[in-house]
Amino acid sequence: QVQLVESGGGLVQAGESLRLSCAASVSIFSFNAMGWYRQAPGNQRELVARISNRDTTTYAGSVKGRFTISRDNAKNTVYLQMNSLKPEDTAVYYCNGNRLFSVDSWGQGTQVTVSS
């Protein structure tokens, strides 16, 4: 089974930064793409950022310019640098890995709470 483990969440004040990490048990080259999703209570899970195995990136409009997704292939890890955090960024953040002809892999989630 593929495992994705998120870390780096926490409680911060508005305007501060966090960096989330997603460590994969397999080479991240085996994924077509990896991404970060988030889900706040009462809301649908939404895509925050995505990076393909060719480093093409996609961001939700609400985070564009503030968040940056990146990867460290040697460490089999994907990161989400979150700057200028806002209270509306508060959610559980999930790491996702997509592979062709396979179900998606999901991490357990890490809580990000931004206070005003």
C-alpha cells in the first residue's frame, strides 16, 4: 500500500506562514501528479495546489500568489509553502497522489488553523 504522511500543520496567526510536507512511501516519480486538498467543516474538499510529474503547477484562485507547491524528488516529498495565511485558510489539509490505472492515494490530513 502506498502511504502519504502529511506534517507541518499547526495554529498560527493571520499573516504568518507554514510549510506542509507530504512524505511518500514510494518514489514520487511514480505519480502522475501530487496535490494538496483542504476541507473545512461544512465545506467540500477543494483542490489547493497540484504539481505534475513534469512540474506543471495549478493553484486555487484563493491561494494563488500566497502558496507554493514544490517537490524534493530525492526525499520523495512534496511541500506546500503557505504565506500570508488568512483565517479562511483554516482547514484540514490532505496530500493526494494520483497514478494512472490506480486509485488515488491520500494522507491522513494535517490541521491548519489560522486565527485573526
